[in-house]
Amino acid sequence: MSGVNDIRSTFLDYFRKEGHEIVASSPLVPRNDPTLMFTNAGMVQFKNVFTGLEKRPYSRASTAQKSVRAGGKHNDLDNVGYTARHLTFFEMLGNFSFGDYFKERAIELAWNLITKDFGLPKDKLLVTVYHTDDEAAGYWKKIAGFSDDRIIRIPTSDNFWAMGDTGPCGPCSEIFIDRGEHIWGGPPGTPEEDGDRFLEFWNLVFMQYEQVTKDERIDLPRPSIDTGLGLERMASILQGVESVFETDLFKHLIDAASSALGHGPGEENVGSFRVIADHLRSSSFLVADGVLPSNEGRGYVLRRIMRRAMRHAQLLGAKEPLMWQLVPALVREMGQAYPELVRGEALITETLKLEETRFRRRWCAVSACFRRRRSSSTPATCWTARRPSSCMTPTASRSI
Ligand code: SER
């Protein structure tokens, strides 16, 4: 049951049996929401249901939501490749209650799923709660039998979730697993919390408020629930690997990159392979949802993601544009769950190929310029020079 595709269906089947409507992922470009760059969580498509503006024929729902955190309030772009857990594109598995159950049932549902269906070891689990949330702490004690030291109270915004500067928000409770002393890191709230030892994998948000403006927060019409479990993180736990990049799905993408490059990852360059695999997913899903690389707005963020991957392809010695060659592997891995990838395959391929061809040409010109400058009399105009795309030895380190 530990393959990424199986974990996704186990989650959705569990909540279906618990009376939740299974709702399809919404697109990465939020409909009618200028406050958000990309869909960054499962609750985005339900924002107006939480605030009472929109009614649905169900009061419980569950989704596997495509999410991108590469711009705006939640942005993990610069972490990707350097930690075991950050991704720009990920799937967020969630269950939602719109004025139906609240804290106690949400905690009970989560606890039963992770300890029974997923079989996680109870003694390795711990949670955080917002520092004033005695109610949530009490339910964790009652339902999970946790002692006080495994219910960590956090006074910061880490335990008060908001989708952006405005919108529904509320205190939250995060579930962590201790992956063992051999991994560096400390429990949440300690100076070592950014390490990978204590992995947060599920966030239960007790939606109670709406942030209307920077200074005004009102109560939601009915207290609600929004949870988000990182599918890739859960896969890394269930597959017994230390990083999301070692899970089955990412392994296949990294294998595809290795065959195209003619060599696999080593200790010194594994980060580049990881960046490529992650950015392949975010770029392809964004193009499938109608974003194209450009110099402004969403298109600019997409271009930054693509070029960061392409820069790493250069560092790995790619002699030809690489990213487009990996699209079939991505479609094989994720096309069944997300048919828009299959429908968009030709567009994704062409977009990646064109962008990387341009990027390599520009990179070549810049590299040639640096080389000429080093040999002294180079005119400034060399920045716009064009060289054949076969010239491929990056000499300058630039951050894309
Ligand atoms: N909205 C919350 C989060 O993104 C829970 O889904 O963490």
C-alpha cells in the first residue's frame, strides 16, 4: 500500500467511507481569486464555502489537490534541493468540514487513519497546538493518549494558518513523526526545528475566522475544518526513506534524468537531480493548467522555476535541452491521476523545449562573454551576443 498512487487512494477511500464527498483537484490557477498567485492548499477551492458566500450540496469533502508553493505568501522555491522535504509542486490530501464536525472529530479521524490504516508507530508521533488552544490539547490527550511533552504549544504564526493576507484562517495543530536520532534536527519550537529529523506531515486547521483586511478579523459563520497532509511526505514515511526524493515516484523521474544525461546522481550533485525532478513537476502542471513562461506575473514565476531547473541541467553537463525529454516519465507516473497531463503532453513538451533552447543560447552568450572578458578587450555588447547552442561550458555561477 505504500506507493504514492496507493496512498492517495487509501486516503480518499477512508474519507469517502466517513461520509465525505470526493471532489476533484481544482486548477493551479485559482478561479476568480486575484489575491493568490497559485493554488497553494486544498482549501483554496473552498474559500467561499468557508466564508458562507457559496453553498455546496455537501458539508464534508475530501480532495487530492495539486499545489504550488513558489510565489506569494507560501514560497518554498529556494529550499528545494537543499532539504529532504521541500517541493514547489506537491499533492495535498485533505478533508474538510463546512460547519459539520470540528476539532474533536477532526483529530479522531486523523489519528485513526495514521495509526490504523497507515500503521504509523504511536510512540514516534507528536503534535503542536496553538499556545492558547487548550481545547485541541485536551482532545489530543483524550484521543491519542499523549502526555503533555508530546503536545507542544507554539505561540507563533506557524500554528495559526492563513491562506494569504486575507481569507479564512484559524489556529492549527500539526502532526510530526520523529524519524530517529541519526537525522539532524529537533522538535518543533527548538532551535534545531528546521532539521529533517522531526517531519511535519499533516496540518489540521480549525477554521474559525476570516481575515477581511490587514486589521480586521471576523468570525466565520460556522466553525469548520481544513486539513492538509503532504502526500510525498507520507510516502517517504511509509516507504522508510529519509527524503521525498527517494520515494517511488521521484526515483522514476530521477532515473529518467539519469538516462537522458548518461549518468546518475552522486553525493556532489544529487541536489541538482532533485531540483530537476521537482521543477519538472511544477512546470509541467502549470503549463497543463494554462500558464506559459513570460516576463510578468504567474508566467514569470514559471519561467524562474523552469530556468532554475535548466541551470541545474547545465551544471550536470546536459549537452542538449533536457527537461522536455523527461515529460513521458512524468505522464507515466501521474497521468492516470491527473489526465490534464496526458491532454497537455504536446504543449508541455514544446514549451519546455523552446524555453530551454532559448535559455541555453543565452547562457552560451553569457559564458562566451565571460571568457572574452577574462581575455581582456571585450565590448559590453557581448551580453546580447548569440552563439550556437552547442557551446556548453558554464563558467559563471548565477542564481536563476
Ligand atoms: N491549509 C492548511 C495547510 O495548507 C491545511 O490544509 O497547511
